[in-house]
Amino acid sequence: MKLKMFFWTLSGDDKNVIGKCNKSTRSRFTGIGVLVAVIFTLCFVSCFLAFTGLLQNLWIGIVIGLFFAWMITNIYLFLLYTLSKTGFPYIPNKTARFISVSIRLIFIAFISTIVSKPLETLVFSSQLSQDIQVFKQEKINRYKQSTNNYLDKEINEYKKLLTGTNDDFYLNLIEDREKKKLSYTNSMKL
């Protein structure tokens, strides 16, 4: 019973009044309280992950995570409560009411997007790291190929210039380019 009263408190209404209502109404308010608890938990986990990763400190991550979870949950609840038909302030103009509701819904979507990003990173981190490694390897291979093509072209130009008069000079240039090619391609590793 104490857990139900806790959820009734989280639902934002008077727990004593809810306790005197019929069973279906109490169940609805319990569900609302559970939803609020889930939102708080997800906000905390998301903010904790974000700030622990950012600041590299567990305790600061916990404190900031709790603060942001509390703040975001309260803002979220306020926006939801003001979306109800009996919410205040009542605006008789339909266009103004539509704009007001639209702004609130956009803000709710914005909050949910910000909260979901660290959770997405946690869930998809292994797949992301694999994709990043594949991307890096493809990029390195392209750079190696373009470097090899450039230096091979330069070496071939020097070989064409071999006439017999300055052969030592061009042979030294060719040898230098071969060394550069080898050192550049060896340095392009993960």
C-alpha cells in the first residue's frame, strides 16, 4: 500500500483523495506514478551516462544525474499537466491554443530527444565502434592508395628522365621517393 501511495504522490495529485476513489481510478493514478518513476529513472541513467563520460567522475555524475533527472521530470510533468483540457490558462482562441499546445509538444519532443541520445549511445555502442573501425580502415586504405598512386606517378616521371647524363641525380630521387612511399604507407595504420 505504501508503494501505491508513493506512486500516487508521483502522479501529482493528492494521495488522500485518490485513496478514497474507486479501484479503476486508483489503478490509473498508480499507472501514472509508475510512468513518472520510469521517466525519472531513464532521465537519471541518461544524464548519469552523459556526465560521467564527460567529466570522468562517478560522484559528480550521480549528483548531476539526479539533479537533471528531477528537473527534466518536473518540466515534463508540468508540460503534460498544462496540456490537459482543464489546465490553466484557458485560451478561448483556437489558433492561440493550437500554438500554445504545439510549443509544449515541441518542447516535450526536444526534452525526450536530449534524454534519449546517451541511452542510444549505450545501447548501440558496440555496433558504433565496429562501424567506426570499418570506416577508419576504409579511409586509411584510400589514403594509402592515393599516396602510392601519387608517388608511383612521380617515380615513373623520374624514370622517363633518365638519359645518361644526370642518372645519379634521378636515381637518388627515385630511391628517395621509394623510401617516402614505404614510410608513408607504414605510418598509415590504426
